[in-house]
Amino acid sequence: MARPACEVFINHRGIDTKRNMAGLLYDRLTKVGVRSFLDSMNMKPGDRLFDHIDRAILGSKVGVAVFSPRYCDSYFCLHELALLMESKKRVVPIFYDVKPSQLVVKDNGTCPSKELRRFSFALEEAKYTVGLTFDPLKGNWSEMLRDASDAVIMNLVEVEEEERKRMKRKL
């Protein structure tokens, strides 16, 4: 069976977390051999944004949603989260400098109501998934990165074990 191009998709708001939480988690997972997708690391000029990202999400086994103060301002973040949830991926939420109750889809008049409902449903589902919280001013970065990578790896192992069991039953 061919291995996917990435096992873990890191969904994040670049302006808030690319140079810290998302980037550091990507580096840590890569160092231990977990193939992860982070847009700035896996895309090149000329790649079609939605095609490349959607393919990575659908091919991944686990998603990480790094929620941050401006996360819900991004159509791209919400689209990625919705696709992760709709494709029934296991998602590990990380609440970076934000409380789950602060995450709300805002209607700025540019997004169709169908998309707003889709985004709201995905966000609610993610908010009610056990995750990790981190205050970048008070938190221990080393502990957070260890805990986050451990959680991702544990979920990845569980998903792969579930896939093996399904394959066995089909035989």
C-alpha cells in the first residue's frame, strides 16, 4: 500500500502561528519521521492553492488545528477545518492564545450562508474535541511541543491501527 504524501495536516493561521507553534510542531514531527503538511514547507510557486491543500487534507490521516486569535478571520483556515471534519479525520485541536469560547465564525457579508453554516459546524465540532491549550507568554514551549507531538503521534498510531483492523476484516 502506498504511503500518503503526508500523514499529518497542520491547519493554522499563518500570521499568528507559522513562525512559532505551527512551524515548530512541523519541525519536531519531521525530525521524528512523521510526514507533515505545512503550506509554507510543502507548496511552491505555481501550485494551485485549493487543489494542493485539499489533496493534502484528503490524503492525510490526522489533522492538527492550531486555533489562534485571528484564526476565524481566515476563509482558508475555516475551509481547511471544514474539510478535515467532513472527511472524518482525527483532529487534535491546539488552542494557542485563545479560549475555545472565543472562536466564532463571523459573517462579514462576503461568504455564502451555506459556507458559514459549514464552517460553524466544523468549528463547533473542533471546540468540543479534547485538545491542548497554550499561553505563549506564560507557557513552557518545550513541554507544549512535546505534548502536542506526542498527541499527534498517538492519534496517528490509533488511526493506523483502526485501518489495519478494517483491512483484516475485509480479508
